[in-house]
Amino acid sequence: MRKSWWILLALLPLSTFAADFRLQCPAQLATTQTINGAIPADWSSIARTASAVREVKPGANDSDNAPAVSVSVFDGPPVDMADLVPDDPNARVVRWTFAKNRTRDIYIVCHYADTRISLTRKAPAEITMCQLADTAPGVICR
């Protein structure tokens, strides 16, 4: 009996670690934007990124690789607009905690620079906490 307790204790940290859900946002998102319609007289159009400004003509596509810049956590599908505030937004480790018996799914959203387009992914149903990852935009959930 005593030996089986030691085995259970030895396996506990491994089972906890195996349950982690790590989500790293894709590093870049290729996007294309187009001006539809005419630009008012005496105006011109530009495309601005963090490192450049360039002219864009109406009807022409402006393509770019937008880098991942941040992560949001949503209660339910992001179209419901239930963007969750972290437990303590000023904490050294930013974390969101969730009830075990919640009725809605948790979604992770990756945001990209210079675009309104984001990527979203549903988190596993069994998670009760997510925190920002130490590296580029991403989360670790348990």
C-alpha cells in the first residue's frame, strides 16, 4: 500500500503537466487590403506599417505579413464580444480563471499588427485557467 502512494505522488506532477494546453499564435498573418471606390478629390491613400509608409492606388491590393502582437480570451464565441478582463491586469503574470461548471466555451484570439483580422481557436472544455506565455503572443491553459 505504501509503495502505491509513492507511485501516485510521483505521477501527479506528470499528469498535471500533460494537461497543459499551450497555444502559440502563428507568428505572422498574410493579409491583403484594397480601397474600394473612389478617393475624394485632393486626397491620396497610403498604407502604413510599423516600418514603412507607401502609396496605395484605389483598386490596387496592398499585401503585408502582419506580426502577432497580442492575445485576448473570450467567454463564448468572439462574435458574442465577451472579451474577458484578466484577474489582475497589472499582475506580473497575467491570468484568467474560469469556473469548472461554466456553460460557455473559452476562445483564444490572436491579434495582428496593421490589420483588423484576428485568428481564433476554441480552448479545451476542461481548462479552468489561462495565463500569458513567456514568449511571443500565446497562452498556457490548465
